[in-house]
Amino acid sequence: MILNAEADSCQAGENDDRITGIGKLLRTSNIDELPQFINVLLGHMSIVGPRPHMYADCRRFSAVVQGYKFRSLVKPGITGLSQVKGYHGRVVSTECIFKRYQWDVYYVRNASFWYDIRIIATTLLRRLG
């Protein structure tokens, strides 16, 4: 992405002129997620958990959904339950925020090693399929 003043407050959209050609390739192939494993090794993230959002989005979503910060009781993840349920990418509606939150809360309340394995397997199958 090209450096810009909106990088921390405006989500990238379809045909966003801030995304370079290489960036588009990295995003569509999900190779851009590989550096997140460094954060996992450093203990800042988990492989499975609610996806992290920009701070601006967290503040905005907290104003829409009461208790939104509950999802931050676990480390953010590279993949998560809301992603495998189809709620990923750009937030386009209030309903999308609620659905992501509902799946994130369900994950926080039901997290386990075997549930994480299932989410990882589902993520891999969707990426390969």
C-alpha cells in the first residue's frame, strides 16, 4: 500500500488507488498474512482468534455494538471463526459488524485446542478450494 494519511482510519476498498499491483497480488493470494506469524512467535497474536481491526474501526464498532471489546479477551488471530463463517474483508454494513461480533464472542466463549484445529482446517480448505 502506498503511504498515505488515511492508512490508519480508512479501510482499503475494491480498486483502491492506494493498493499497488504487487500489493493486490499479495492480498488476493493471502501471502500478505505470512508476516503475521512473526507476531505469533513473539506472542502478540495467536493463529486462531478474532481478527484485529484498525484502532479507528474498534472505536467505531464499539459505538455500534455494546460490549464489543469483549472479543479482545483473547489474543487476535490470523484466522478466526467469523472469517470461516464468511465475515471477512471490508465492513460494508452494521449487520456485518454484528455478525462478526457474534461469531467472535462465540469463539471466545468456546475456545479450545480442538476447536482451533477445526477452524485452521476449515481456513486451509477454503483457501485451497
